[in-house]
Amino acid sequence: MKNLKKEIGVSIVLILLSSVLLAGCISEKEEEVKEIKIGCIWPLTGDLAAYGAANKRALELATDIINNKYPDLNLPLAASEGLPNLGGAKIKLVWGDSRGTPEEGRSAAEYLITNEEVIALLGCYQSAVTETASLPAETYGIPFLNPDSSSPTLTERGYKWFWRCTPKAIDWTRNALEFYTDINEKFDANLHTYGIFNEDTLWGVESGDWLEYWADEFGFEVIERVQYSHETPDLSAEVLRMKQANPDLVHIAGYISDSILYVKTMKENNWLPKMVMSGEMIQMSDFLDTLGADGNYFCLTILFPQDLVTTKALTVKLNEMMDERYGKTFDDPSARAFTGLFVLADAINRAGSTDPEKINAAFAETNIPGEKMILPWTAIQFDEKHQLKAGGYVIQQIQNGEYYTVWPWELATRDIIWPMPSWDER
Amino acid sequence: MDLVYLIQAIINGILIGGVYALIAVGLSLIWGVMEIVNFAHGDYLMAAAFFSYIFWLYMGLDPLISLPLVAIIFLFIGFGTQKFVMKRLMDSPTLITIAATFALSLLIRYSFFVVFKPDYKAIRDPLLQGSLHISSISIPIAKMVTLLVVLVTVILLFSFLKYTKKGKAIRATAQDREVAKSLGVNVEQIFLITWGLGIACVGIAGTMLSTFYYVFPLMGITFVLIAFASVTLGGFGSVHGAVFGGLVIGLIQQLGGAFVSPALKDVFVFIVFILVLMFKPMGFFGKY
Amino acid sequence: MKNRMDFFKKGKWLFLILIALLLLPNFLKDEPYVLHVCIMVFVYLSLAQAWNLIGGYAGQISFANHAFFAIGAYTSTMLLIYLNLTPWIGLFAGIAIAMCIAYLLGSQLLHLKGHYFAVATIAFAEILKLIFLNWRGVGAAYGLSLPLKMPSFYYLMWSSKLPYYYIFLLVAIISTILIYTIDRSKVGMYFMSIKQDEDGAEHKGIDTSYYKLLAFMISAGICALVGTLYAQYILYICPRSCIDIMMSTKCILIVLFGGLGTVAGPVLGACILIPLGEYTRIKLGGGGQGWDYIIYGLLILVIILYQPKGVYNILRRYKKNVQKMFRS
């Protein structure tokens, strides 16, 4: 009998222990506060954490602008305190760490929806993460706004609650090929062969696929396509392969660190094609910080060209504010995340309520004019697939350690230096 | 088939193989003498690269200069690992020692992760820069010097093991612990020295790595698997086996990448690895 | 008499715990995140029991659990997407393929000792990952998105977490009962003698190759089953998240922590380590920042250095001590 009592004791202790640990995962229910909780999911840790950090800064600034009075900023909701149609309710950002993986992104989304009871989600930069993180939103009926993933699949799924206010990979890949076609015309360059490096997640593969598609459409020939893992410590084999194929043009669909490694490896191998193009990630300061003069002459497709937007007073002002507070300025991904929050807040405000259905409906009516955003677009409107209607890419080139818009020709702030000088010529 | 292409691929293979070799040497030594698979080996590598980076960042020391310093620090870190952690596990079953080194791996890796964040860091403007260009063949100088450092280290280590008294004691212990004990070898001390040497090797490898590669907390993961493959190929316990293994693995990786597909370059390494395990598990130079 | 009394006592407690687990979701209807943690506990419990079989009982250190998990997930998902086949049948296909591959792999590699085998399984899993990453047929890096058909019993898909809770609980119970049965059977004894001393076992006439292979195959089957169900839960699989060595590592750590070669070990390990990891991840600084792994590492080191037989052993000793105290 005594043994039984002891067994009871131990079992109870065990069950209690597990329950306590489990209970720790249940968050305390907060009291209803006059605030609009928005879930933000980005890689705060993991190897893409730099993007997460940049976005965090941008969104904190955006939140401050929306929640307080900034009458001299021509941004939606800046002049008022909070959201006027909801009695001045303030935006509160609740962060979830995607850790750069689809699983964590999805976990974070679920947690934010069910425990934190956010009324909308914003995220996630990586297309693969956005794909899974938007699943719980679709299941639970919470609007999900994606300001920075370009995989076309995301809006092809036919989701009801998913919205995207950034152009798709289909667009920038097309812009890249249009650019080269123009180069052929302008310089009589006779460019024909194309080589692609793409990293091995959803984004990289899709980018590569669309590049191939448009290359074909525009009459170029993709003679080498190399898929790689962006964690690989060494890209010698990849570069050697491409050097052997020796295409006229090369595209790197990767992230910042692999782009840097590619440049270094190409230099080691003393090889450059006539032009190497990458994406907005090489706008991050690490690129030139690490490569210095070696980074010159590379081209990039970009939505937020610093030199163009500095002709826009609004953007200049905001860059100053960012610099003042954080010692950093906007880059392409954070500029889009920043804009995303305004699009979201605007929709919630027009909905006049925190009812997801109403907010979702309000998205469809979004119409933010170009002068009310820091990006150089004409307007933000959604098509029937919940995809941003306008918004084009420009091509920049790095010259003398600065980024200059070189295409479309009518927007260029400097002439392009064509072709890229080889390593010996520099 | 392009001869230049082939030669470049071979050179790439040897250069990266040198790095793999040095990492493998440390692993092989620990494995051979104590039958411990150090799953944390890649993370010690990462730590060494970080030390090198920190010395550069705060004291402006180029990795070549901080090399001996890092090597000595890691010698002691190796001693410490044996003394405070592995000592009690000397007679434990394999699983326990694997788990112990795994736990160490997590601790080291994620401590650096928490402190340094996952950003990729690079040493700018190291002393070793640029490449040698011989017709159309390129040999990056940093990697070439790394290979030299590797060779010097290996020769020193090899001589130590072959000609000095302590070295012979280490080899005796690796061969048969009980017999060595009965011959009067202070086996405890041998374990300390072996860990020290093994980690010092990885300390050197990490420092050299920082001259041409990124430093970030998760970098150990990729290297440790290749190190395992190298050690297995070469045969555990054998220093020259590890060098052989590292170089061959480097070659397989680069040649496979160059002639079949870069995306699958590691697949070739792992396939060879499994084949070796299936048909020649003692490796080419393994003694035990 | 004494044995039956013991069983009745133990059985009573197990029964109560089971009732508690069955009723728990009703209290957690508004806490889907906690339900998710429970589901993850059941998932890892099953995977850990699978590993317990090959590693804890048969003594072969396999790092291939996550590979078989992925094989199960991919098989059933491919069948679902391309043949519209219900996952209830798909899961058998997954198990079958996983067991076949386990057979092929095991027959070639199980003769390897200790760490050689471990490292070989790591290599196998990496090869699998690289192949899947580059094979368009299974989606390559795009991964596979499951077509949304909830709620549907036929397609094993629901919006609510409750059905998944019960399904994974069932799988966890089945795997534990399986291990329990093996533990008490002759086969289990053979496994353990192989672990203790393989050569000795050979001499005693035990066909070690056969039994090791058997353990490996059953282990693979369980992992594949969990894989299929998990794909149905998570609705998107891709090589990077599905074939992740941290999954196998966690299984091993769970079993070690809880108690190798015991039935209750993996249960304890999963119930403690998984919620701990989740809790740490949420509470410590905007997403964890790796603290959960640091804690895992510390816990494992502590357990290994001070009580390598695991938490279960600690509890047993506690019970014995308390009993001793009362007798004297």
C-alpha cells in the first residue's frame, strides 16, 4: 500500500512537470488594448538574418510614422495618430522568427495567429518561407501581405487571403532580357549566350527557370546553368564550369554571401563574361564593403534604385530619418517591407474594422498613388490574382563604388560602362 | 577534352583538398588514439576561424601572424576538452561519446551564433591576396599558402609521431591501450596531448580558412562531413592517410563538379565515402 | 501473483494517463499552438522509439531516421498529387519503399562497426537530400505542395488540429507498444545481446545480420509512417526542411536523455525536450537565437556525464530509494 502511494506521488510529479512545461507554451491572455496587432515574419536568425534586421528597423520606423503625427510626410496615415477610422488605434508589431526555413516560418505564422491573435501577417522575404507561412493564414482566414517574395507560384495558388505588393520573378527576369536586347541594339554587342547560377531553393530555381524562358523568347541561348547550395564553402567547381562554357552574359540568382563569393572566385580564376548581373541583394553594404573596387561594373535588377529615388523628396527625408535613428539607410528589401506596412495599414483603415473579411475586401480596392510611397512606382493596385499590377525594375551598375541607374535609358542617371572591363584591365 | 580545364580542376581539387586534409588529420588522430569520433570537429574549426577574425578585427593582426597564437590557444582548448569533458567518458560505449561530442558541437556552434549572429564575416585585405596566373591556369595565393602550411604542419606532426618519445607513446596507445599502459605509458597524458594536437591542427586549418573564406557560426557543418569522408578514405589513426584522404576527396569533389555537375559535387564525395565503407572500411592506410 | 499485481498497478496508471491525453484537446481548443507542441511531442516520440529500436536495443547508431521519414513523406505525397491516391494507402506505399531501401542499405552497411555505420548513414542521408534537391520529378528545390482538400477523412487533411492530435497520439502509442512488445520478447533479447557483445552473440548462435537488418527495417517503417502523416499535417515538403539531420540528432538526444533501450525513455525524453525547445524558442529573444540548442547541448552533457542511463533511470532510482526509505 505504501508503495502505491509512492507511485502515485511520482506519477503526479511527472504529469505536473510535463504540464508545467507545456503550459509554459501557452501565452498569457492579454487584456483587450486599443491596438492593432500585426504579425511580422522574417529571418531574425539564421544566415539571412541581415535581411530580418534591416526589415525590423524599417518597420519600426513605419510603425512610428503611422502611430504618431508626421504631417509633413506624404505617406498614408502619417498625418494622423494611429488609424483614424478605428478611433486612433495604434499598430503593434509582433515578431516571429522564420529562421530562414519554411517550417519555422509556418510555425511562427501559426503562433502569431493563434496565440498572439494578430489580425494580419506580413512577411517573409524568402519565397519558400512565404509559401508555407501563408498556409495557416489561408486556413484560419487571416490576410497575409507579402511585400518581398518574387516566386510567381505564390499568386498562382488561387489563395483567398494572400496578397502580394511586389513584382514577380517573371518581371525582373523579363526586364533583364529586355535590357540585354537594348544593349545589343545600342552597342551592336552581338550578345547571344547566357549562363545562370542559381541557388537551390524555390526562389533560385524559379528565377533560373524564368530566365531560361525569357532568354528563349528574346532569342538568347542559355548554354550553362549551374545550381548550387548557398551554404557551400567553395564555388571553384561552379565558376570553373561556367568559365569553360564562357557565355557572353552571366546571371547570379543567389543571396548576398554567395554573390560575394562568386565575384571573388571569378577574380581568382581571372575570368569575367561581358556582363554579370545579380539582384537587389548586392545592394547590401556587405557587397562593396567586402569586395571594394572588385565590385565595380556589376549590374543588378532593382526596384528601389537609390539614385533615382533620391530625386524624390519623400524618400530623401525617410532615408535621413533611418540614418538618424539607426545609422543605416533603406535598401531594396527593407524599402519594400516598409511600403508593405503602409499598404496593410491603409487597407485596415479603409476597412474600418479588425474583421478579417472586411480587411481582405479592402485590399482589393487598394489604390496608393506613386507620390505617397518611397518606391518609384506609379501606384499600388492589385489584380484579380491579388498580385501587384504595376512596378518595374530598373538596372543599376556599380561604378566607382556607387550604384547608378543605367536602364531604362530614359531614367538613367549615368551611362553604362559596357562591356565590363576584365580583371586585367582594371 | 580541354587539358587546361582538367588541370585547373585538378589544381582546385588539391588546393581545397589541403584544407580538408588538415581538418582530417586532427580528426583522425583523435579517432585513432581514443576511438572517439569528434562530431564537434567542424565547430572547433569555426571557432578557430572566429578567433582569427577577432584578432584581425580588434588587433589588426593578419591571420598569418595570428596563426601561431591561435594554434597554441587551440592546443589548450584541446587539452581542456579532454580534461573536463571527455576524460570521464573514456570507457563509455560509442553512442555516449558520439552524443558527447554532438552536445559540444551544439554548445560551441550556438554560443557563437548567439554572440556573433549568423552574419557572414570576412577578413578584408589579408596579406594573402590575389592569384598566380600561369597561362590560363589560376592558383589563388591564399589557398596555395594554405597548402604549404598544411604540408609543414603535417610534416611536423608526422615527425613528432615517428621520432619523439611522446610521439611513439601516442602511436603505441593507438595500437593497443592496455599494452601501452603495461609498458609504462601514461595513457591519461597521451589522451590530453592527442586532443591538444588534434584541435591545434583544426585551429591552424580554421585560421588559414579565414584568409579566403567566410567566417560564420554555421560553417562547421559543411566541413565536418567532408572531414569524415577524408578520414575514412585514408584510414583512421593514420596521419598520412588523412592527408591522402583529404586530397583525394578534394579531387573527387572538384573533378566531379567540373565534369559532371557542380550541383552534385558532394554527392560524388559521399558515394565514394559509402563505397569505401562497404569495401575497404579500414581505408587505404588504416592500421586498426 | 506479484507480477499480475504489478501489471495491474502500472496498467491503471497508464490507463489514467491515456484518458488524460484523450481529453486534453478539449481544454486546448483555443490554444492551437499548444496542440501543435503536443503533436510535435508525439511525432518525435514515435521517431525516437523508432531510433530506440535500432540504436537503443540493437545498438546500431543510425543517423538515417530523417531520410526514411522523408521517403515516407515524399512517396505518399507524390501518390496523392499525381494519382490522387488517399494517403491512407499512400502511407503503406511509403512504409514499403522505406523498408526496401532500409533492406538494401542495411544489408550493405550493417556489418560496419559503431561510428563507421553512423557516419555511413549520415552520408546516405546527405546523398538523398542532394538527389532530391536536383530531381525535378519530385519537385527539386520547389518542394511539393499538397493540394488543399480539407476537411476530408479520405485525404487525411483537416483545418483543425484536433484530428491530427489524435492520429499522432495513436502513432505514438502504437510505436511505444511495439517497442514494449519487442522489449519483452525473445527478439528484443536478441537485439540487446547484439548490442552488448556482437561477437558473443554470434557465438551463441544468434544470426546477428538478420536481427540487425530486422531492427533497421522496422525502424525505417515507423519513420516513413510518421513522415507521411507529417506531410499531411504540414502541407508542404521540400528537401531542405524534410531531410534535415537535426531531426535524427534530436531523436538520438531524446532517447539518450530519457534512457536508452527502455520503453519509457523516449517517452520521457520527448515529453521534456520538445516542449522545452519550443518554450525556449519563443521566450528567449524574438525567436530563440539558438538558445534551445544550447540548452539541449547542456542537458545532454549533464545527463551523459552524470547519469548516462538517462532520466528514466533517475526516476527508477528515486523510486527505489523512496521504497527503501519506507522499508527501513
